[in-house]
Amino acid sequence: PELGELNSTFKLQSVELPEVKDGQLLIQPIFFSNDPAQRGWIYPNQDERRTYMKPVQAGECMKALALAKVLESKDASIAEGNFVVASCGWIEKAVVDTKDIFSLPMIPGLSPSVSLGAFGGTGLTAFFGRGFTDIAQFKEGQSIIVSAAAGATGNMVVQLAKYAFKAKKVIAIAGSAKKCEWLRTIGADVALNYKESSFKKDLQEAAPDFVDCYFDLVGGDILDACIPLVKPYGRIVACGAITGYNDTSKHVIKNWTEVITNSLTIQGFVVLHFMHRIQEALDFISLALKEGKLKIEETVVRASIEELPMIWMRLFSGENLGKLISQVADL
């Protein structure tokens, strides 16, 4: 994506909102979720038959998930002043159908923004992806490597793997010494900085007997380095590929024969396919938090509507610790 006045991917414009009808709400976004997946929603010339979400077309509002306050309600079940989660896009106010929103309870002692992170898409992704019973089919006493481990989903995977699913060993990969230090405090047995020249050697030494699962959030060279470290018949969870979102040439994999010779299973997944089980995940995460098995980390950046693209772009330079949230209004 391009930012700035010339050739900008994004354009700020004013729109007239429709009248609020029965079964609808007028909402004001307070927090916006910043997600690498949004990059995929704006690729040009996509075949919609191969996407899980309709791509954003030129001239349309950029899609984004928000925690919003209800300003006006024409649904008796939702009161004005309540908070809801809605996919309303980067907009100051929006009219939405109540069937398209989630109404979540506030959690005492936590910011409502957690509905976009630990109790939102990233937390659900960590829960269903590590599968630890679904995609990864992870079992107690097994070992796992997690890339982008200091990010929104990665840190949840690290914590749930170690404390909730009792992993024998969690190897976390991140992009700075500070992030690695933090990861060791939340459950990583080993935390490695992929920017260090010794990274691949250190990674091999961290998994001398290989691992049962690799949770991939980056693709590219790190995926290539991790494939030979997964045990025969092991599993790789393909959850993200941020390395190549802006440069597809970085998607090249050289160790693909390892997948064949070691009978590895690589499975991609999209958390939206598990939304019918959302309560199961929320109950599990709530209990983990209550039992002290989970710490919530967010990077909340106060921004104007004009600054949302710049905040979102921070994901691709790894500036955030935990979930990256944009706050555009007061609670």
C-alpha cells in the first residue's frame, strides 16, 4: 500500500449516512482492530471464488472491525450507550444491521478493546488454530514453534500452549531482543530474534529432537527454516504469511521435499469458519484469564480517522507488542 498525497492507496471522503431503520443501529467506532488479513482484502483483480471475504473495491470504505458505541438504536434488545463489535470499516459513524454485530459483555478491569484482541479475532484464532484440538491437534506434553510470537495472535498461542495446554516446550520467534525478553515472561521456554545472524543455527539448537507442531504466521524464510524441524507426521498450522503480503517473491519455499518425505500435514484455516463455536472459545479464554494463565498485552495508539492507514501499516514493520489497536474517540 502507498501512503501520502501522491498515488495513495487510501482517500478520505465524506459520505451521507442513511436513516436508521427498524433493526438497525447508529454506531460510533471507538477502537479499530489492525490486522494483517486486511492486506489481502485490498489485492486487486482477485477471483472472489478463492477468497473468504469479498475484496474491497476502489471507492469503497476500507474494511475493518471496530468496538463501537451505540448512539441510536431501533432494536429493543440493544440500548443506546451499549458497546458492540461491528465490521463497519474505517468510518467515524455508521448505520449497521443488528444481525451483523456482536454484543459482548464488558470484562471488569479490562478495556473494552479486548473484544478486538484476546476476546476477538486474534484470541479466537489462537484457540482454534493451535487447534490445540482442531487444526494443530496439539496434545499435552508436546512441543511447538510459534512465529510472529510477540504479535496479537502469536502471543496468545504461546500462552495458551504453555499454560492451558501444558506444552513441554514452546519456542517463540520474534523480531527484537525486547520482544524476546517479554516472550520469556509469558511462557516461551526459548525466544529467538530472527534478525540475528545466528538465528537459523539457534533455531536448530533449540529443537534438537524436533517439534510436534509449527504455528506459522509469517511464511517465507522462517517457514522454510521451520519445516525441517517438525517431526515426521507433525503438523504445520498455516495462519498467516505477512512476510510476502507486500512482496510475493518472498513466499518461495526451498524445503518442500521435507513435507513429502516426513509426511507432514500443512493446514490453512480462517477463524471465520469457526464462528459457530465462538462461545466455546470465549469461555475457555475467560477461564484462562481468571486462573492467571493468560496476560493481555495491547499497543493502543490514539489516532484521527486520517491516521488509520499509517497506524495499520505499523504491522508490517513489527512496531507493536501484542494487539495493535487504533483509538479514534473517547469511551
